[in-house]
Amino acid sequence: MYKPLGGYRILDCSRLLPYQYCTLLLADLGAEVLKIEEPGRGDYGRWADLQTPGKERLSFVMANRNKKSMVLNLKKEAGKRILKKLAGAYDVLFETFRPGVMDRLGLGYSVIREVNPRIIYCSATGYGQTGPYRLKAGHDINYISVAGILGMTGQHTGRPVIPGVPFADMAGGGVFPALTMIAALLGREKTGKGVHIDVAMTDVMTSFNLTNIAGVLQDRIEETPRPYTTHGTSLCYNTFRTKDGKFVSIGNLERKFWENFCRAIRREDLIEKHFALYEEGGEPTETLKEIFSGKTQAEWVELFKDVDHCFAPILTPSEVLEDEHLIEREMITRMQEPSRGEIVHLGFPTLFSDNLDYKRSPAPELGEHTVEILSGLGYSQEEMERLKDDGVI
């Protein structure tokens, strides 16, 4: 079985779903990931009630397979010593505290690199380690606001529309830290040196906003703007309600796809309306709304199955679980877990010619591997009991 990151070790001091997703990607690729969790409370993203340990969140189970868990109080001097010992044997330390917290704990990059000059130390936050927003609290909605993304959604509704997925969290806090850690590990193979990585969700979202920012710059130099948008204001790139109250989407930006669509619905007269605006009450808009409302979603899927244009039924999350395409590609998969039974999981979102070994172990119980890790560091049973009594573990 294929494990491209096999042999690499990640010391995961992060909390909450965005960062759980980051280390999930690394763990699925074969890295050994050790979650460092607060004694008693743990990663509060574990719990259905974020404030109180209790019922386990299913999203935590799905986002933390292939990891180990160790409880460790980083406010205690003994806990700091243990983390430093671990850092000496790990390739990456990943932390997501507000800027300055790890330095105040005596566990910042300048300290850890003295322990391990080759370590990759990744700090992921909402606004980054520098800049006037660095200490501001925030969530996904705030990061996409500052990046100008939220300001481009819902233009046809009169107010910004919050996306159905927290993109800043999942891409800025999940994918990009993982990408940069892997890049830094590759760089270390050439230089032999570690590095500090500063990933800000807002920076990532600003990068994602390339097309809209480019459009503004084009307008400033008086270039001709595109005749369409992907923000819900173009007829050829929009959603429509079907007879059964469901929805479908079309994305026929290219003329050939629009022509194929118009011919399939036997309305070649609409070909000249390719870049018409989507306007409630407007003739082309109302015409398409009426056409789509004449068939059920399933009937439209059947009609368009052999038509070469950009069309899809809009599925609910419940329907996604039954989608034949996603099931065949094993994006919808299952794991049999000793204490939880059979759990639905989402597969690793890339296929390799060799089968990726990404279903190795279930999400760990809080502190499940604490004794194993401490024993590996040479701690005796008596010493571990003392650490427990002192609130270190």
C-alpha cells in the first residue's frame, strides 16, 4: 500500500476542524501525526458542545483517522519539557494559537529550532503572524470578508450570501498549511535546514480571489470586461428550480456548450441570449425559469445525459452519500472501528496508481496514546503517575 509521507512525523498542537483537516491530509498520505491535547478538555473540536466534553462530534471522527492522541498541559514546565523532547524527534511542529502565545509559553520557533534545527515549524492563523490584524479574533466569514470574496457573492440578491462551505477554514486552514509543510520538507531535503511557516487564512483567500482582483485592475486600465460573471448575474451560469422543487445548475460559459444546451431544449432562439443577464422579470430569465420548471430534476438529468454541456443536479449532502460517481471513486467510503462500529468516511480526494493506504486506524480517544509516547521517551510508570497527579497529563 502506498504511503508517500511514510516516515515523516508531525507534532500536531492544533485544534478545531480546519486544522484537523490539515493533519488529516498529512496522515492519510502516510505521515505519523501525534495530536497534543489539553488534559480533560482535549481538542474542543471533539465535542458536540464546544464548551463541554461529552458527546463526540462525527466530524471529529471523520477528520482524525490515522492519528494518535496525547494529553499534555503546555502551561506546566514538565509539559513544556516533554514537548521539547518530542520536537527533537519530529519533522514538523504545527501550532494554531494566536500570534505570540507559543513564544510566551517558551515554545516558539526560536526555542524549538535550538532543540531541532531541522524542524519545520508551521504557524497557521486567521490573519497571520504580522500585520495590524494579527491579534484579531475571527472566523471564516471574517476572512473571506477581508479578502473581498464575500463582497462578490450574492450580487443578484442585494446582499452578500454566506457560502455553504467554510472555504477559508478548509482551504486556508486545511489544504494550504499541509501544502506548505510538504514543500518545506522537500526543501529540507536539499538544504538540510528547517524553517518557520506563517500561513494566514485571509492571505489564502486573497490569493483565491485572483479573478475578481484582476477584473478590478482590468477596469482601471480600461480594458474590455468579460461579458459574463460567475457570481449569479449571468443567465448561462446559474441555478434553476425544477418541477419537483429541486434545483439544477448550468455553467455554459463557452459558446459551444450554450449552443448544445439550447438545441437540447429545442430553443435555438435563445442562442443569441448567451450572455444575457439573469434578471428576475427579464424575458430570457423568465423563459428559462419556466422551461426548467416543466420537468423534474431526474427528468433533466435523463434528458441531458448525452448532451455535451455543463450541467449538474444540485445535490443535498444526504444525496451526496448516495451518488454513484462519488461512490465509485471511493469518496464515500466506510471504516469498521472497534469502539464506534461502521463509520462513513470521506475518501482522500486524489487517486494514485498505487492504492493509498489511508484507512489505517480510527480517530483516537482523548489521550489514548499518552502512555505509549511517554514510555517511548523513557518515562517510568512511577514518573507518569506523578505527571498525572501534577496535572501535566
